[in-house]
Amino acid sequence: MYIAQAFNALHDWWRYLVGTILIIIAVVIGQIPFTVAVFMKAMNEGESIFGLDETKMMTMLEPNLNLFLMLLSFAIGLVGLFLVVKLLHKQSIASLTTVRNKIDWKRIWFAFILWGVISSGFILFDYYLTPEDYEVNFKMQPFIVLCVIAVVLVPLQTSFEEYLFRGYLMQGIGVLAKNKWVPLLTTSVVFGMLHIANPEVDKLGKIIMVYYIGTGLFLGIMTLMDEGMELALGFHAANNLFTALLVTADWTAFQTHSVLKDMSEPTSASFTEIFMPVFIVFPLLLFIFSKKYKWTNWKDKLFGNIEAPIVEIPLVNTAFEENVFEDNSHTE
């Protein structure tokens, strides 16, 4: 039912193609300030701008400025996505978000708080077990600036990703494929593969893609089962926000003035970093959500077909036809 809402908007295949291109252009435009700042920094330090790899580019600027400029591109991308939905598809943001009459903010906050507490607990528990792997990185003034940037822009970044993958592309691919499993798998794989350039992949190995794709699959299942993106929006925002505030490392995508800094030097992804979240934690979260929101009919919601709503054709004026036939019957 969630995906089928796209049938109520302009859903021609070419609109999704053009819309995706326009959204990418918006993100690229949003990346211009970051790129210019990095290139100016490199030139001031006498480095060649052509020899900069992504890891180097993401560590050249002051962490708060770096985070702000990185997240700015996603905020602009979100504006571009909303404009595409409203102007190109004539679709409301609410119908892109949920089947409910309006966006359920209680769902967003429930997922946000639940995962915020759990994810923070994992970080603090690991710090308790292996304090030698961490360095206290807290500095009041930079941390306050970080909080302002993160609280304002991280939800915009995560919302852009959710609206693009679990919203726009999920509905777009769904109305074309006429089923639910194709958009679920496609968006999950694409979502995961877009993280392949992250510095974490170089440090932990390509096996970390299991985590990224598994996370996309988890968010997609939540969206289809709950008939809306609210839980995915809340989970994703909490995941990135609390991570940005609590812990950073030299080899991660987010370089921040966080409370802790992970000083360990991983050589490959471990069980706790990949398999425990994907195969233990995420299924447990799905179980909690399913009980709270009374999810049923899993097979149809995840693998069922999608049918376009039947358009009612106005009935012919039968009274007029009867008069015509009656008149013809008296004609000799």
C-alpha cells in the first residue's frame, strides 16, 4: 500500500529518471563549497589538488567546518528532492513518507530514542571493556559547536538518504516492477554500494559492505512493514547523530570533536562490527517494532505484487439509451 501511493501521483518512468538526475545535480551543487574549501586549503599548503584522494580531502579541514560543509550538500539535496517530488510528480511529501493521513512524529521519536539509547550503550560498554582503545577527546567549545551543527544538519543528511532510497526510489522502482521485493533489494544494494568509497572500507575490508547493505535492507523492511518511513527516519537520525557526538576515529567518514576518539587500528572487520548488528540486533529491533505496531502479513508486505488502483469509468447514461432504443422500436 505504501509503494502504491505513487500511482496517485505522476509516475511515468521518465519522470523518475529525470528526477534522479536532478537530485544528483542538487547534491553536486551542494558539494561545491566543500570542494572549494579543500582545494583552497591544499593550495595554501602547497599540495597538488590533483593528488588528493577522498580520505585526504575529508581530513584537511577543521573538523567542525569539515562536518558542516559535508552535511550541507545533503541538505541541499533534500531540498532538491522535495522540489522534484512536488513539481515533477505533483506528489505531497506526506504521501511520499507514509500511508497515514499525516506524518506520525511519535513513531519517529520512538525509533530515535530507542536506537539512540541502544547505540550509545554499545559505545559506552565497549569503552568500559577496552578503555585503552579510546582517548577522551572532549573540549567544551568545539563540542558545543559540533552539537549545533550535528543537531541541525545530521537529521537533514539522514532524511535525504531515507527519502531518496526508502521513499523516492522505493516507490519509483515499485510502480515499475509491480512488486515489492525488487525495490526492497535494489534500494538496499544501491544504498550499501554508495558507501564503498568510505574510508572504513579500506580499513575494515570489503566485508563491511555486508553491514551497509544489511542496514539498507533493515530500513527497507521497516518501511514496507510499517507502511511508512517514520521508523527509518528516526533510526537513521539517531544512528548518525549519536555516533558523531560520542566517538570518532582517524579512519572514519565523520571526523568530529566527539567525546571519545577510537585509537585502535583495526585490520579487518570483526563479528561485532558486521554480523552482530545485521543478524542479531536488527532482527531484534524488527521484533520490537512488530510487537509495538502489530505488524502482520509479512509475506505479502515484503514480497507481494503491487496493483495500480482501478480508475472508475463514468457510467453511460442508460436512461438515454433506453429512450433511444424505445424510439427505434416504433420506427418502421
